[in-house]
Amino acid sequence: MQQLSMDSLRAFVSVYDLQSFTAAGQQLNRSQPAISLQLQRLEEMLGMRLYARTGGRIQLTPAGNELLEAARSILSLNDQIIARLTEPELSGRVRLGMTSEFASKLLPQVLGQFAQGYPNVALEVSSGLSRQLVASADDFDVIIALTESGGKDAAQWVNPVQWLELRQEPLVWVGNSDSHLLPAPLPLVVAPDGCIYRRRALKALRNAGIQSRITYTNSDFSGLTAAIESGLGITVLAQSTVPPHLEKIQRCADGTPLPELGEVGVMLSTRAAENSAAQQLAAFIQERI
């Protein structure tokens, strides 16, 4: 009897969630070719294609969509069993602070798996801009934040010894299906002043000689994405946090290529050394992001 490989299922889910074979390899501590090979073997075993690239995004075929939720359930059950049978029972409270886009897109599944595996741990989650999280670091046990220069400026942060870089995250321009038609000056939907994405977008456009104007400002991720969906402008996001209903934008209406945005560092801090539940959550996040 054929059996599904947990490694292949985890690679399948990670590639879709992160929208990158390379990022999935970094998350799972595998090379990009190894991830590709796992997915090739999974498709060969099932006898059907699972992925289809559309508009620069990694989309799922009908078979891939059918497999996705089943794969999440299988992996979640596997992780719960491992957690319950191989680790001591945890209890307590963990205060987690993270940037808004990760709270909305990337971490709900991770936190859901953690909550199922450790039902006696109470999670208190807050979201905000990275600088706000760092400024109020003492209010949290675990923090996920972004750094402008890929972790190199973490030495300026609170207690830098406790910061760990999880990965490098590429930034992309994001809009709706009609955003490539937006007239000049390029309308921007951004978070308030102090946001890394906002700062990077304005600098890149200025250096490229592309005129822009800020048409909408909101610190809430869902508010930003709703504004983009409504056609108010485009924004900059980490590649793995782009919602399915939005897409990458590569050119202005006149055909001018949008400038490259580089990468940011995704950083993790565990500030409560005596809190075993916080330590376990940090390790759980590190394995999956």
C-alpha cells in the first residue's frame, strides 16, 4: 500500500504558503532542489499536477486545492501526537507580538497547530509595526519583527543577544488585477510613517525617478488590503504574506518597470527565559517559518 510522505506534504504546504521553493527550503532546512524533488515524487505518486504558476504566483490545480486542506489536517494531527507523547505537558501564558501582515497571513496556521498541541497554554497575541513592538518589548514574551537591513540593524534593538534571524524575506509590489492601469503619479496605499515597507517603497521610487503620491494610510493589514482591492493604489508586502485575492505588480501604467525592493530580515526574540511555554512557542515558530 502506498503511503504519503510527511516530508513531502510539509514541503507541498510550505511552498504554497511561502510562495517560494527557496523560502520553503529555508523553512524546512532543505535545499531548493530537494524540495522540488519531494514535490515531483508526490505528484508522481498521485499521478497529477498540484501546482500551476499564474501571474507570478504559485497557484494550486484542482487536485492541489483538494490536497491542501487534507495535508494541513494530516500534518496538524502528526504534530499534535508528537507534542503530546514526546514532550512534557505545558501550561501558562505567552504574550506574542508580531507584525500585522504575519498575524493575518502566515501565523494563524502555526498558532492553531501550537494551540492544538498545547491546549493548556494561553496565547495573547498583539500586532503592530516592528518599531512599536521593539519599543514595548518588555510587554511580550515572544516577538516577531522585521529589520530594514536583513537583521544587521538588530544590534540597535532591545537586548540584541536574544534576537534570531529566521529568514530573509523578499519584498514585492502588490495590487489588484487592474493596478497596472493606475495613472501617474503612482498612488500608494501604506502604513503610517515608520513602517519599513513604506520607507522602502518611497526610497525605491524616488531613486528610480517615478513620481508617486500617498492616497491611503492605515496601520491595519486588513484595511490596507481592502483599500488595494478597492483600487486606491498599490503597496509593498513581504512576498509570503500577499493575500490570494491580490497579485504582484511589476510595471506602471506607461510600461515603466517598478524598482526592485530588496529583502528584509524576519527576526524572532524570546524575552522570557524562565517561561517554558514561551520557549516552546519560539522553537515551534522557528521550525515552521
